[in-house]
Amino acid sequence: MDSETGQFLVYNKVAGAVVTGNEDGAHATSKNILWALEEYGFTIPANVTTYWVGDAGPGPSYIQAGGEAALYTNKTLRYMVHNTTFLAKLLKENPYPTNLKKLNEDAETESNKVQKEKKTSKS
């Protein structure tokens, strides 16, 4: 954690998800991964998930099944690489200025004020 701003160490970093498995599982897994990463401060670019859908259940691996010929995976992987690279460069040049310590203090001050006003109005 940044001692001055309170930002998590992953602020100004981008993230995405690469998943293998069936389509519904890939969507759910990506959703959970990206939410968790965002919660800690990663920035999530547009079109940042990619997955390869092979046959359900046990079967050949991505390479054995010729997964590199899968158009959907080839497209979404390129979207992911392009968008994460773009956003990483943008954040490097323009990092988040967010001072979480100050925002936390402001939120605490406001909450305390409202709680005090509620106690006073009930008296």
C-alpha cells in the first residue's frame, strides 16, 4: 500500500482473464476474476477476456485439438493484448491521482456528522 495516498500496490496496473473450459464456465470465471482484481485496484480495460472452448469434459488439450486455429480465441486474444497495452501506457503517463487516505477521512467526517445530527434530532 502506498503510504502517502493509501492506494493499493496494483493501482495503475491493468488486468484481464484468460480461461479455458466451456463457454458458460469461462464467462462466470472471467466475471469473478475481473471483479476480484478490480476490487483490489486493478483497472479493467474493454474486451479483456479470452477463452478457448474445447469439447466439454475430458479431451484433447488446446494444442492437441488445434486450438490455435480457433477464430474466436484469436480475435479476443488480440483485443485483450491491444486494450491492456493501450491502457497500461495511458496509466503510466497519467496515473490515478486518487488519495484514498484523504477520501477515507472525508467519508469518516461526513458519516460522523450525520450520526451526530441523527442523535441530536432524536433528543
